[in-house]
Amino acid sequence: MGYLLPMRSGYQYKFGGSGFEKPSDCFGGSLLKGNPKTKRPLASKLPVHLVLRSHKSVLRLPKTFAHVDAITIATARRHGVRIYKVANVGNHLHLLIKLRNIESWSAFIRELTGRIAQEVLGRLKGDHSEETSNTKRTFWRFRPFTRIVRGWQKAFRSAKQYVELNRLEAEGFISRKETKTLKDLRMIWADG
């Protein structure tokens, strides 16, 4: 007759070894070196922080700024993507979004990146400045960076504040050297 080991209440046994690691919530951007071996982690029930980085600071130019925002809103509406916050920083875009379903991701990101690149390059075609010289190879510097925001309370607030800080920095209200968080910003504004 064998011995039965008592189960401790509330204890979850875990599998060990390779292949049982929890996948990362981040994917893309400068993290990718070569072709990815894993699938992009996405969630339809949680918010996603999306960053699109271009080679040059052309997204915030006066002739392109309004068009980039209009394309972003129209594309999100067409694919059922909810936008919570957007920050156009010049050489990259921060978006805090929620996907209706994961299947809509590929069509959404393909249309968004393609339409922004076409619109910006079309508007800058007449310019023969240094600003557009390196954008002829590819417009986007990296693949889209995504990070699943785990939670609707503290994590979601933190992600919204991060995007808002980027927007304020792009508009020239703050400097990132003196302001790391919104708490720092509130202290600076309270002082004077």
C-alpha cells in the first residue's frame, strides 16, 4: 500500500523544464534581431501599448501632423480598434489601444503603417532636404513594438500616463531630464 501525500491548500504545482516558460508580453521594435521564432503576443480583453518608430522626425511636421492623426483615427475606426491615448512624438507614435479581436490586428497594422508612410512620403516628395534623404529605403525603422498592459487599474493608468508624458514632451511643455513621471510633473507645476 502506497503513502498518500497531503495536499496543501492553495498551492499550485508547476511544470518545469524547457517549453514551459511564460511568454513575454513585449514583442517587436528593437527587441527583434532577425526573423522572430515566436508569435506576437496580443490580447483582445486587455489594452495594448503600440509604438511605431520611423527613421526620421517627419510625423510631427506641420504638413503631416494632422494627416497622421486623421489616418490613425480612421484606420482604428475601420478595424474596430479603440484608441485610449495617442502621442505623436515626431519620429515615433505611441498608441494605447484595445483590439476588438486578435484577427483584426494584421489588417489594422498593415493599413495603418502603409497609409501613414504613403501620406508622409507623398507630402514630403517635393522637399529635397536632408529630412527625407534616408526615408527612401524604408519609412519605418523597426517592426511595430507591442506590449500587453496587464490590468485595467494601476497598469492601465501607468501606460496612459507614459503616453501622456510623451505627448507633453513632444509639444515642448516638459523635458524628460527633469520629468520622469507624472508625479514629478505635478510637483514642478505646483512649485510654480
